[in-house]
Amino acid sequence: MKRKLALLLIPLLISGLLAGCGNGEVVASEESTESTTGMYTDGIYEGIGTGFKGDIKLSVKVENGNVTEIEIIEMNETASIGDVAIEQVIEKIIEAQSTDVDVVSGATMSSQGTINAIEKALEQAK
């Protein structure tokens, strides 16, 4: 009897859990006072961070308050490792509109130097 009851309850519990999982869409309430533009002043800002083989100098472009472009000005990271990590971190930051992104495994110092350079540039944009 207990086994039959458990077998009947399992699908109900699973469907209840799945129903609680949304698609991640966030709907703003009518009372929201948050601006539709980003949190930074438009312009181009530069920042420098320390990578594995020295300084990483980047240019960060802000349009409509959001980070729209990040260019490498100068870096000496290892080819096919550090430079690839820098590009991947840049893509993640633009997509997330945040520097709170994961570093690239195997190129932690290059990744962290990139994040630090972007954070320094964005400090100027606040």
C-alpha cells in the first residue's frame, strides 16, 4: 500500500518541481523605478590589470549606459592561452553586463587581469 502511494506521489512531486522552474524571464513591475539605460556614463574608458606576463590594457566603450565594446590595447599574454582567455572573458562581460563572470580555466591570471582592467575602466564611468 505504501509503495503504491509512493509511486503515485512521485510524478506529482516531480511535476510540481518542474512547474516551479520558469524560463528565467524577469518581468518588471509597474512600480519599478529602475532606469532602462545602464548604470554607466557613455564614453570610452581605459583600464589596466595585471596578467600572467604583465599589464593588460583595455578600452571599454559604454553606450546608453551599457558596455558595448571592449578592445585590447596592449597585452603580452601567452599566445593561444592568455589571449584566448582575455577574449572569452570580454565576451562574457559584455553579455552579462557585469564583471562577475567565471575565469577561464588554465588562464586564471590573464582572466583576472582582464576583469580588473575592466573594473578600473568602469569605475571611471560611474
